[in-house]
Amino acid sequence: MHFSHQTLGQRVRFATGSAPQAVREEVEQLGASRVMLIASARESAGAGPIADELPVVLRYDEVVMHVPVAVAERARAAAVAYDVDVIVSVGGGSTVGLAKAVALTSGLPIVAVPTTYAGSEATDVWGLTENGVKTTGTDARVLPRAVVYDAALTLSLPLDLSVASGLNALAHCVDALWAPRADPINAATAAEGIRALADGLPQIVQDPQALPGREQTLYGAYLSAVAFASAGSGLHHKICHVLGGKYDLPHAPTHAVVLPHVLALNAPAAPQAAERIARALGSSTALDGLLDLRRRLAAPQALSEYGFTEDQIPAAVEAVLAVVPASNPAPVTAAVLQQLLHDAWEGHEPSPPDDQRTREETLMRRVLASFEETPDPRLRQLMYSLVRHAHGFLRDVRLTEPEWKQGIDFLTAVGHLTDERRQEFILLSDTLGVSMQTITINQVAAPTATEATVFGPFFVEDSPRIDLGGDAAGGAPGRPCWVEGSVTGTDGQPVPGARIEVWEADEDGLYDVQYDDGRTSARAHLFSDAEGGFRFWAITPTPYPIPHDGPVGEMLAATGRSPMRASHLHFMVSAEGRHTLVTHIFVKGDELLRTDSVFGVKESLVKDFHEQPAGTPTPDGRDPGGAWSRVRFDIVLAPETDR
Ligand code: BEZ
Ligand code: FE
């Protein structure tokens, strides 16, 4: 084993509820007697009891984010004017930042009392801004000599800030595992930091006022700062630095959003680090553990929420590329960063890492290649596209093995139910809109022709022939309906002798093939007359459910869909030299028109079924025995095509 590790000299005290005494002891230990107490106005409540125990000669509250040089200069002058011999800072990163700025030029010792999880008290890093430009550096003089951690002082930190800054600390730990000076000591520190933060943060979310969660988080935050100070900035911090500096994105949420993406990228290339993170998070993989934690904390997920825009991604990629640490375990290319920032911008869960993506693509290509020699070019095209889409689906949803098994079981059940009488596969195709899509694709390009719709499973060959004006109902229960119309071509010419097949469900929602006794009813065929006209009696269509006692029914139920079809009467019309038309007519006003379970409704097929009260004379003088209805359907057939 060969490595060298620099430790920083600092006394650290955890003293929940007793910061005032602990700080007094630290100040005494330093032999100091003239205290400059830095605390912003917001921190004055927590700072009061501490000040009460100390020989304070100067209370200073001009604390500004990022420590502007002018602010630092004023504080330095005040420290000189009051001849202070120690600085006590009570506050977050900006407060200790100001103390460090004073120490940088004066060498005064600092006793830091953090009230957030920023961790800056445990590093020798200073930062100053001038004209919007931030300068940072390291200097032994700015490292606080002592830190007093009192979790009670963090109770007032709002929940969202607690979570964001806790995740920021977590990012320090994770990034420390592959930062430029990563070594076994800071790795051990980082792993313990991850464990403590993953333990503490959910407790804070559950009860922001409970001390144990605050203590664990504060402890984790300290460890994270120590690990980070020792290991240096990894890829994650470089990315966040660019985003914060160039686009003014807020520090802590940016960390929370970006970290899982960097972890997803690096984990496969740094298996030991990943294993360590997973163990510290108590999860099977590092990424799962982090995503789960992020969900439990309801932490930010998308940079878009913080004003970062998609068109800023390319320039951000360039800026990050220039500062990628050589120590990063996974290769970082522009394409990798583009994907990473895009996912982070959109709030997607991280894309699979590069080599995972490569494995998946390689497999798909091998499958495609296996169809290369298919002699029939159309079959080859179909297989290629099927493989591409099927693999695309699997990769898109990240299909799990149990889900795969469930899918296979489902299709097996569909197959088992299918025989000459029951076609569950077609039902599946229908309910997924696959049948209707196929019909839509194949709709002949004849805008004036009558539109087609689904065939359905209930057509039967050799239906009874009826004459014009005959009765297709065949005794099926239902209100009689007079159907009349014409068959013409798209050329406007009448089509005599067209074969018109009609079939429908009875008013109980059953087709004759669903009866037990084998009788035939509510289906027939007839031929158009010399002028292309037709007329016949049928029954007024009523709604009915598609068969839903099988796996397709289960699918509909599981997805909250109804099996009901809008009321309809089926037609199949064929004639010499014409494209055969398979269609239905629907009943205007039916509430189910919009939710038809097989997506069969087309506006042009919705017809007025005029209600006729009992006693209204019928066109052919028949007595329908009560109320009846009538409808007109003029059919236009397209010419036959080669298809
Ligand atoms: C039908 O209208 O007969 C039907 C269409 C698709 C699925 C089930 C039934
Ligand atoms: Fe039907």
C-alpha cells in the first residue's frame, strides 16, 4: 500500500445543547480574551447565549453570501480596530466564510459554530468575490482551530434547506471517492459520512424538531467536509461549479439534482466505490440507494425548475469538458455530458451508463443481424422493425424480469383461450387499437369512399339470404329497425348486385354465436337492386361489452377501462371491381361513442336512428308490433386496388 494523506489540525467537539460552555472552553484553551463574534442578524438568537459566556469586544453581523471583498475589508478593519484575538463565528457557510477572510490576512484563530450542514468549518478553503468573480484558495490560517457542533442550533434551519444542504454534504462524500486525491482514509471517512447522512436526513424529514436526525446529519456533514477537503473536487463538483458560476443556479439544489447522474456514470467504472456507497446506503446498488433516498426526501430532480434551459446545455458541456478531473473513473466525452445534463435538466432518472448502453445496443444489433439473410425483403423489413421496436420498448421501460414473466403468462393465457369460437388475440389487438390502426393505415386513398372500421370476431360465413325488404333480425329480441340506403362507387355510379352482409348483437348484448342453442339470428345477407338501393329490417343496435371474461378483460379492468362497445350494426359490402368495405354504423347520441373499447367509431359512420312511436306506418306496411326506428346509410365503395 502506498499513499500519503494530509490531515488538518483542528479540535472538533460534538456538544448537543451545550455550545455556550464548549465555545467558552475552546476560547480559554486558545488563551484568548478579546472575542470578535460574527453572526448574521438571522443567527442572533442562537448566538446570544454563546456571546453571554464570552469576553466579546465586537459583535459583527454584516454577513453577505460569497463574501464580497469590500465586506471582508470592513470586517478586517473592525478586527484591527477592536484589537481582537479570536474570531467566533456562529452561522452557515457565509458566516464562517467571512471569519476565514479575516483570518486569511490577520492569522487570527477561529472557533466555528456551524448552524447548517455546509461543512466549510472543516476545510482550509477560502473564497472571496469581486465584480461577480469568485476567487478561492487554500491556506492553513483559515482552518478554524476548533469547531463546536451543537445540533440544537440547526433546529431552526428550514426543512427544504436542511435537505438541500444535507444532500450537498452527501455529494461531497460520493465525489470524494473518485476525486483527484482520493485515498483509503478519506474513502473511509466519506463512507461513514454517507451512512450518517442517509440515516439522519430521513429523520429530519419525518420530524424536523427531533435532535437525533439533526445530530446524525451534522456528524455526516462534518465527515463529508473532511473527506472533500482531503480528496479534492471530483466530476460532480466541477459540473455544479460550472452550473452555479455560469448560470447562477442555486448551490444546494443543483447538487441534489446532478449527483445521481454522476453516480450512474461512474458506478460501473468504479465498482469498489459503488459497492461502498451501496453498503453505506444499505441498498443493493449505489444508484438505487441514492434514488430511493432522493425520493424519500422529496428532493429536487430537475435543473429546469431552477431556470436552466435546454439551449444552455451545449455551452455547459463545453465548460465542464475543460475541467474534467483526470481521476474520473468513467471516460467523459461531450456526448456523455450532453446526455447527463439533458437528463438532469429534464428531471429524468439517469440514463444507463455508457457501457451498459453499449451492451444493450450490441445485443439488439446481433438480433437484427440474424435476420440479414431473410430472402423475402418484406419479411426482412418486418423483422427488423419488430426487433427495433420491441427492444426499444424493453429499454425504454427498463423491463424487470418479473414483468417479462407476467407478459409471457398473459400471452399464454390469451393463447389458451383462443380457438375457432373465441379469438382472444384479435380482442387484444382490438383493445390496444392495433386493429383500428391497421385499418387506418390501409384505408384506401379515396376520400369520398365510406370509411372502414373493425371487423370484430362475430362474423359468420353463410349467413341466411334475405330479399330486399326482408328481415335480418331472425327472431332476435330488440326493437325493429328499418335500414335503407344505396351503394354507389366513388365515380357516383350505382352499384347493383353488391353483396351486403349485416350482423349485430341482440338487445341483451349477445350475438347468435354466443347462444347455447346454435340458432342463427341478427345476421343475413342481401343484394342491392338495379339502382344500387337496399332495404331491410333489423333491430335497433344497443351497447354491449366485448367478451371480458378472459385475460383481455383482466387487462381492461387493471387499467380502469370499460369493455363496452358503442351501439352499432355491422356491414360488409363487396362488389365486382370494388374494394370490399368492412364497417359499422353507430347510433347518434350514444354516450359510448367517445369511449368505444376498440376505438372503432368514426364520425362519418355515426347515423341518425329516427325513433318511430308505436302506430307509425312502416314503409312496407309491416306491423312491427310497437315502436320502431329507421336509419339511412348510403355506402360509397372505392375501386379495387392492387393491395
Ligand atoms: C364487434 O363489434 O363485434 C367486436 C369488435 C371488436 C372486438 C369485439 C367485438
Ligand atoms: Fe359488434
